[in-house]
Amino acid sequence: MRVSNISKSFDGKSVILNTSFNVIPGEIFGIIGLSGAGKTTLLNLMVGFLELDSGDISYLSRDGKLASIRENPDIVKDIAGFSTQHPSFYPKLTAGENLFHFGSLYGLSGIKLIKRVNSLLSKFGLKDAKNVKASDLSGGMQKRLDIACALVHDPPILFLDEPTADLDPSLRKQFWNLIKQINAKGTTIVLASHFLAEIELLCSRIAVLHNKRIARIGRAEELKQIYSRNFEVFLQTASAVYDDLIRFLKKDERFILDGIEKVGDELKIITPTPEPLLFSLAEFLNKNGQTIDVLHVSRPSIGEVFEELTKV
């Protein structure tokens, strides 16, 4: 998918401005941004729900040809599925009836439609809910049904807008696995979410939407290397008593200390200069006869990158 210099305004107010990026076939492409940054608007433009003011979006058709959404708006209907933040299914229809309905809208019929519906009911754990009204399903089951409806025509691209927004943490993790399974079958996924941990875990590349444009695109580790000033050092000793060590580190001027706190049995130290810090740790622990049980250094989460890119 190629997004080329697209713009969109509402009542004279620009929401998306001259934005360009590509989505690579087979990847999970994440979009993050502040509340109101335009993530949903961007997705709606990409699937053709909103008309572009300017620019263009091109897709690879099923036969491998590049097709413009302006010249061939029906291309999106054929190759894309969209599960919006709010359910698209009909609450008074059963799970099975919803899938049959959406399948027929995409031109499926007869044995082909029956097989596709039964396959989706099985894959999404909805077999026992086939004859249950959508309104009577749990929140997690409703979300599964909504995504199944978006995939009924077996599109090569799936768009997800805040797919786990209303789910509790345990259900959220189940959906992460579901998204991975869908992607493993070859489906390209474009995912907008405000859960940064979700984006970092799932996405092969991440786009930060800020000030109406994509401010940066990259893999999580690439973005963290560029924008994360600090490292997190986690230390655990046999005694798990750190009062003397904390006092020692706060007085040591060989490194910059941006934060230090005890987290469970570990000591978490935040610094942009991990090498001299590690030297100081070794010096103190050896001098005091303490042994290290755990020691690891990592970059902070994608959250720090997000904060850095959205400062202005």
C-alpha cells in the first residue's frame, strides 16, 4: 500500500496534511498518536470511508497490479477488511446470520459462503455462538465476531481501529495472539491503538502521527535507539537491600543518574550513561561482598519515544 501526500480537512480545519508512507505486504503496521491526532480519520481515508481532499492511495490488487483508490475506489472493498472501534455487526442478528449477511454483501453465495462462515466460526471460537444474538455475546466474543465479519471475504489487508480498547487485560492478551495468528496466515494488518505496549509487542513497524503528519516510522528498537535518551538498569542482589548502594550511587559523579527506585526485589536505575554506572555497581558490590543475582540493561518502552516525538 502506498499513501502519497494525502490531506483531509473538516470545516476548514486540517486534520491530515500532506502525509506519505508505505505499508509493506505481510507486516503489522502500527499507528500511534495523541488523542485527537487523527488516527481514526487516517484509517477512514485509507479504507475509502472518507474522501481525500488531495493526494492518493494505491493498493496492490489480488492480481498484483497497483491500483489507485481515486481511479478505482472499489479496489478497497475487494482487498481490505475494517474492524472499527465500535461494532459494525447487527446486534439483533445471530453470529452466524451476521457472517452470512456480510459475506453476501461481498458477493459470496452458496457452498462457498457456507464453508467460509463455518471456517470463521471455528477459527474465531464462535462455533457455539452461531445461533446466539450478537447483542447477547460477551464483549470479547463481540470483538471476535466483528473482526470475523471484516475477514469474511478473505482480504489481504485488515485494518483495526483500537481493537482492544474495551477489553480487560486478560482478554487483551488473547486478542494479541489472535492478531498474530491472522498475520501469520499472510494478512497485512494496519493497527491503530493508544496502548503503546500493544503496538510495541505486535508491530513490525510503528508510525507516530503528530501535527497532522507521520512524524517518524521505524521498528520499535530503531525508534528507541534514536529517541530514547536513557537506559534502564535492573539489579537484584541476594540480600535485596539497597539503601547503602542508593546513597553511594547518588554521590557518585562518574555517571548521570536520572532515576532510582526499588521495584519488588530489584533496583531500577535510569541513566543515559550505563557503562560508568555498571563500573560503579561492580566496585560497590565487590567492596561490600555482595553477589549479583540479576543484572540487565534495556532501553525504555516505546512510550519514551512517543513522548519525545510529541513534545511540540
